[in-house]
Amino acid sequence: MKSVAPGSESGHAQTRKNKPRSQRFPGGKVLADHIATAAYYRAQARGFAAGREVEDWLDAEAELLKSSSG
């Protein structure tokens, strides 16, 4: 018998369309998509030097959350 994820009648993974409204930004993008884009641009600005990927992500996340709350 096929295993089905809790809360998913069809067994399909949750899609972006199913994300709670609180995790979505204007234009329908999910917060993680905005963070990934902002982190990419931070990495690009520093020449994609390795070793700061997590810092790029966390800085981008903090910046987006700050701008969305005020």
C-alpha cells in the first residue's frame, strides 16, 4: 500500500500555492525565494568567494524580515 503524507490526501508534496499566507510576499513569492535571491546577489557582490554562504543567507533573511515588518 502506498504511504501518504499527513494532511495530503493525494500523497503529493505541499506546493508553494499551499503555503500559509504569512509565509508569502507580494507577487506570490514565498519568503525563502526572496531570501535565496537576496543571498545570491550578496554572494555575487563579493565575487562568489566560498565560505560565507550561510552568512549571506542569514543577512538576507534578517534584511527581508526587517523590511517586511516596518
